[in-house]
Amino acid sequence: MPKTTLAFHNFNKKQSENFSAILTLSAISLNDKWNVVAIEVASAIFVGSEQGLTQNAWDEIQSKYIDAILVAYSDNLAPLKSKYELLTKITKLPARAELIVLLNQLAIELEQKALSATTESLETELIMDQSLENKEMADDLTETIRVESRFFLPNDYFLGVLLESIELRRIYDCKSPCGAHLYLCPQQKKYVFSAKRTDLKELLLMSADDFTITELSQMDFEQNTKSMESKKLNDLLWLATIVGSQGRLMKGHGLDDVIHLKHWPDISHIKTANHYLIIAAFMSRNTVDMETIVDHTEQTLEDVIDFHNGCHVLGLIERDDEFSLNSQPVSDKLRQLRGRIFESLHLNIAGE
């Protein structure tokens, strides 16, 4: 069952829409992303009632959705034995502050349930006994799964191979399962790809075990790519990071890190980067944490994290001890102006 999904029981269409609107407005303050789904697959269910909820009705609903967490949503909750509740009329909207606190509490419990289920599954597969050695093994596996789910680990994706090529200054021929070749030449700071961009994105999501890597000499590289167009290696570094990170911070970084953009990245190869221009403009003038960047640019946290990761890999991010906020939130007029400026650049090279 997916984490942080919710549904409504005994809500009419209007009530469901109003609740979803409040949920959207609260998203920036939530620790996890919540989605409204079908009630059969929801991990949390808000149970509404205008006349009050009886314990028998509550127990019957719980027996029907045994894997979900129920939240009582009524102005008459006295008879109930419920762990989570919002004391409000179903015909009214919940207080946003109370909803945020509740959803963050639910997210913690759902994560604990997911980790517990994963540990139980691992213990079954490994047929573990009660020895200390096996218990430590289960703890290590659980920790690995937790870290991998919350952080972007470059070595799990093509980015790890790319960073290795640059660090060791080795020329690589990376052949994907579809037969496309991606040539890396860190000495000349360029790469060559022999297929279409959609194939490139598929390769960037693979790990080193998923494709064939051959080290080439400079002469072999020149021979294999002499009739092919080369592109800047930094462009590939950016793309590999953005494609792989998917809104997850790299390990060792936190949302509360105070950061500054030393200078703008070259994103002229991306035709859909208007939101990155807004983030870059704000970060270059301010030294703040990522949540402040989100608040003042009105961009998503996922986009801010992806932008941070891309700039970090390119060496454009620096951490600071002092918080310095010099800019006001981005106005609609300024955003529209930047959009027109960006469109006027005619950056028609294929983007994300």
C-alpha cells in the first residue's frame, strides 16, 4: 500500500473538493506529499459524520479497511475511541494548522508501519533465527532501505559512472541494452550519444550493472565518434543529476542547510527551465535554506532540491553559517517578465 495517500468516507463531492483544496494549500508545510486516491487503496481514511459517529459504526468501518488508519471527522466525537480525529463539522473546512499537524503525525506512523513490514519481509526471506548476528543483519538491511528511499544516491544511477569517469579521467564507452552508445571524454569535457534523447534518459536511470562499460584510448574514442556530434559534459552532468534525483536530496545534505549559488548554471540546453531561472535568480542574491527558497519563489520543493543537486554536482553551491535574506517573494509580474525573457532566447535545443 502506498504511503501518505488518503480518501474520504461519507463525504459528498463538494466536501471532498473543499478538503482537497485545503490539502493543496497546506502542501508546502507538510513533511510528505499527500495524494487523494480511491478509498480501497488509501493508507489514511477521513470518516465524516454530521450526526456523530457511534462506536459500532466506527468498528465496522475499521473492519472493512483494516490496513488503513482512520481519522474521525465530526463535531461529536465523545463516544469514540479513536487515535486520530479532527473536531469540526463536516460541512465546514478543517483548520489548516490542525490539519498540517495531523497529517505530519500520520506520515510518521505510516513510515514506521512501512519499515516494520519491510523488516518482516526481509526476515522471512532470509529465514533468520534469533542470533545476535542475524538480528544485526536485519537492522543493517532495514537501514539501507530507509536511506535509499529518502536520499538520492548517485552510485545507484548512471551519474555514479559519469562521476567516476571524470575523477579518474578515463574515457568510457557505455553501451545500453538497446544498443545505443554513450561516449564520455572527460579530458575534452565532452560526450557523444548515438541515439535519441528518450533513450538517453532511460540510460541515465540505469546503474552500472545494467549496461556495458568499456574503457577506450583517446585514439579509439576519436575513431568511434569522428562522424558524430559532441556536446558539453557539464550538460550531461546536469541532466543525469536532475533525471536521477527526482526531488530527493543527496546524502549528507539537509533542507536546513544554509546555501548560496556562486554563479548561475548554464541551462541554455533546457527549453523548459523557466522555473529554474526563478530559483537561480533568488539563490544568487540570498543565502538561505531550501524551505525559504520554496516560500519566496513559489516553486515546488522537488524542483528546488533537483536544482540544488544539479548545481552541487557542478560545484556551484556553497554552504554558509549565516542566514541572509535580501529579496522579497517573487511577484506575478516579475515571473511573467522572466518568462517572456526566457522565451525570447529561443532555446530550442531538446530539453527535459
